[in-house]
Amino acid sequence: MRTSSIVGLSAAALILLGAIISPPPETDADPQDTAVASTIVGTTTQAPAPAPPSPETSSPETSSPETSSPVTSSPVTSSPAASREEPLEAPGIVQVNDTPEHATSTLALLATLDIKGRAPKTGYDRALFGQAWTDDVNVEGGRNGCDTRNDILRRDLNSIWIKPGSSGCTVLAGTLADPYSGTTIEFTRGERSSDVQIDHVVSLSDAWQKGAQLWNAVKRQDFANDPRNLQATKGTLNQQKGDGDAATWLPPNRSYRCALVSRQVEVKAEYDLWVTQAEREAIERVLVDCGGTIVAAAPVPTAEPTLEPQPQPESEPLPEPVYILPPPPQTQDPIPAPAPVPVYQEPAGGSAYYQNCTAARAAGAAPIYAGQPGYRSALDRDNDGVACE
């Protein structure tokens, strides 16, 4: 009995000693690491848990849906539209009409333009057409708070981006479907801004040589900023066109040639500019190729001139009264008879012939003396040798 008690006490002592010597369980994992592992968005990899996990770290609370929800998918931060600024209203789009009917009507309008030669380019300067792209004009888009260049970029470009804080004016980027080349050009404001330039459909220099020299400064400035005369295009083509007209330059995109020359005719008619003969013929060729028909001018009625009063021949009015002096006294010597007027033989064929004195005066031949071409007795009413006096 005593021996069994000693054995029991020894076993208890050994158990107590093992409890003191053995290490405690690893329950000191950093709670921040656990929190980070449970709030990573959009990942399927979990952070390694400490081993062995304590009851607290393995609690279902760490896998709560609230801590693992995708909080970064908010449309406010991911939508690019949130950073765009609403663009200012642009001038109206120029409608492209290349139907045969429109080509025919443009040919009729072309026929109303004066045909003259180019005036000298002497004295031309861009500054004579006002400050470049000024907003101070009396045409569409004028005084809207934005310069003309950006007005046209907003009109002609697609998918545009507006500079924040510019009141919807300044275009930072966009895409141009270039009508002159038929290609697509990406525009970015900055070092490559010149990739897209604004062309004057009727160039300023061409206008200067065909009527604009006579304008005042206000009209020239309006012309230079009129959206109807402006087109965004590829910079190299704008430089290539220069001050050429339809006789010297047409766009490489043949499908736009009809529209371009139609716009040129409409602008020149609006501003009363003339065309050269070569320019008119070139425009006619393009419009006829587009299906246009040249309408012949209506013939002038032949009877119309007869309605105008014709000048009366000076020989036909009643002669002025002739005052006949009383006969001289019988004592006075008689007045000798006038020398006989030589009979003039009209020359053979090839001499001048005038139907009457009106025709002679119209030809500048009156008076006609006997012996001169055109004289005949029928025109010499008093037979004094001088016809059509």
C-alpha cells in the first residue's frame, strides 16, 4: 500500500514537471497581418496563418463578407467620363452634298460669278485679315468666348477631350476623319498640334487677288474666321494647297473634290469674289464629273431691241425754216448762176455704200463730198456736192 502511494506521487510529480518544461501554444500572431490578409481586394491567395492557429485567429469573423468585399470597384474612380468637361457648342457642321442636283445648282451659281484675271498680290499680308483666329467677329461662333481654331476643332473632330477649366473651349485631343486625304488622324495638343491644321477653303491670298483688296478691315476679318470657309485637315495637305484655287490644287481624295469646289463657289458668291477663266473651267469639269449639267443661258429675244426707241436720222426732221430775201432791185447786177455741179460717177464695186445719212453718220463718214467713197446723189438733197451735211 505504501509502495503504491509512492508510485502515484512520483507519477504526479513527473506530470507537473512536464507541464512546467513544455512550451506554450503559439497564440501571439500579429493581428494586423491577419487584418491585411482578410482585406486584400480581388485576390484569391490568402496570407499564411500561424501554426498552430489559435482559436481566436481561426474565428469565422476573419472571413466576414464585410472585410472581403471589393471596395475598389466604385464607378466614381474608374469611369473616365468623370474627368471630361462639357464642350462649348461648336459652329454648325457644313453639309456635304455631292448629288447631281446639287452639282447642277452649283454650276448655275458659278455662272453668276464675274470672270477676271488675278489682281497683283502686291501688298498682301496675313495681318490685313485681322488677328489670327480672333473671337471678335460677326460670323457664326463669334464672341462665344472661344477662338476660331478651337471652334472648328470641336466641330470637325470626333471623340474630343476638352481642357479642364477652359469653359469648354480648348480641345486637347480628338480624332479627325480628314476629308482631303480620306484618312483618319489622331490629334493631340502639344508638340504635334500641327498634324491637324485649319484650312481656308478659299485662301486669304486668293481672295486678296480676286476682290478682297477692296474690302474694309472688318469684312476681311469676318471672312478669315467664317466657319463656312474653314475646314480641319491634315497639316501637310494644308501646306501643299497654299493659296491655290481649283485650277491649281484639288484634294487627293477624289470623292471630296465635288464638295470642295462647291464650297468654294458658295463662299465666293457670298463674298462677291470673282474667278479666273482657268478656275471656272476647272470647277466646271469637277461638277460635271459629279453628274452636274451646265444649263445654257437663255437666248436673248431678237425682238427686244426693237422696243427701244431708235435714234432718228438728223436729215429726216423737218428742215429749219428758210428765210427768202426779197429780190434785189432791178438796177442791181444779176447774180451769176452757180457753176454747174460736176456729175459724180460712183466708183465701181468695192466703194463704200450707205443706205442713208443715218448709216453714214453711224460709220463716221458724214459729211461726204463728191468724189469720196459713199457719195451718191440720193444723199445730196440740195445737189451742192456735199451729202449728209
